[in-house]
Amino acid sequence: MKHLTALFSLLAGIFLCAQAQHSHQHQREMAFPDIPGYLTLKCDFHIHTVFSDGSVWPDIRIQEALKDGLDAVSMTEHLEYQPHAE
């Protein structure tokens, strides 16, 4: 139980440090109007990384999404590993 508590504390600390490190200032934010009675979410549901045919690591994709002010992303990798050809 002590190990589980220590692991949880470590992960929580890493998460909090990572959150504090990112200011989440939107440098490339896209503006979309809200429809009355609805909330507009900005999402990108088709992102590839180096684990498929993309050219950057997942953490870079997340940083890009934060810069763009996105509310949600989905990394959509291919089943077969086919790295991006240069």
C-alpha cells in the first residue's frame, strides 16, 4: 500500500509540475462563435504522430493543440507502422 501511495504521489506531482510549466496561452487560437444555447468546442479528431505516418512525437501534437486553443484532440494512428518517408 505504501508503494501505491508513493507512486500516486509521484504521478500527481509530475502532473502538477507539467501543468504549471504550460501557460496554455493560445498563440494561434481560432475563433468560432457559440450558437445560443450551445457551447462550441474546438477539436481535432485526426492527428498522426511518428507512430504512424506523422512526423512529430505525441507531446509535440499536444503542444500544438494547446497553442491552437483546442478543447480536445484524438490521435488516429494506422494499424500498420508506416513511418513518414522523407
